[in-house]
Amino acid sequence: MKGPITFSPLGILRSLPWPYVPDLAYPDKEVVQAGVLLPISYESSGLSVVLTRRSLRVAQHKDEMCFPGGVKEPSDSDIQRTALREAFEELGIIPDDVKIVGQLHPVSTNSGFQIWPVVGYIPSCYRFQINSDEVSEVIEVPLSAFRSEGGFRQEAVLEDGSLRKRYSFVYGGRVIHGATARILGRFMRMVAERLPEGALL
């Protein structure tokens, strides 16, 4: 009989083939630069990702599922600082509690944003302090939910004469689409074949 699978979630995440993402030294002035934190934790059910629902009080993308994040401020030293600052403002995640494991390439939106995803590992059972002006809900979703056929959708749409793929996910009646779904799709493609069985239960 095989013994239990043991591994270091933080070590495994750090060892993933993270892409080289250049810093934001010369941003396009016509595009609004934003950073989001993709928070990962480990529970008894495996690795999970934290998602939020935007409140109805925010200026854009009301009531959408997303990652904590926002526009880069002049006082932010880099895009990681933006992601950590916004995660603290929205969910009360203390920057020192986050272990950055990597970054993904930025995602552009039709609304004029370039979103830089920063992936960080946070302690399990985190006590979030929700800013209700910006966030109406916070959920932790097992990564395994994004691998199931029932939770994953891929659509082909015609945009500006080109055929493009769009990803969306469904979990607990919530639809995750747009830039958030694209970020999740990239992340899941990277980890799908590299995490041990015990990480995705």
C-alpha cells in the first residue's frame, strides 16, 4: 500500500517553468498599466486560487469575477508592488505574507488596460479583511475545478477579422471570463502537467 503523497507546495510552485517577463521600464503611454495578484494557497483539498467579485461601486467591470489588483500608481516601485498594494487594500493580505513565485506575461483588454499577473503563495485559511467598496465576495477555488471538462470552456470568436480563442470557467454558478479567464488558462496550461497528484485533488 502506497504512503501519502508529500511535497512542498511552495517549492513546487517556485520550480515551475515561469516565463521571463521583462519589467515595465518603457510602458505604452496609451495603455493603462495594472497589476493583479494571483494568490495560491494549500488546503486539505489541494492547491486553491483566491478570486474576488468586484462590487457595484467600482468604476469598471462591475460584478465581475477577478483577481485582486488595480492600476499602477506613480509611488509603486514595480508591478509586483502594485499587485501587493492592491491585494492589501482589497483583501487585507499583508505583503510580507505573500511569497512571490513567478509572473505571467501581461494580458491586454479591449478597455485599454494591460494587466500584469503576479503569482504569490499565501498561508492557508487566511483571514481576509474585505474592502466592501471594491469587493463584494471572495472565494477560494481548488485548481482541480479548472481542469474539469464541466468547468472549462473554450470559444472561438471573430474579432477585427481574426479568429480568436476565448476562455471561460464556471464554478459554483459563477462565470469567470475575460482577462481573468485568460490569465487562469495560461496558468493552468503551465501547471497541468507539472504538479504532483496530491496538489490537485
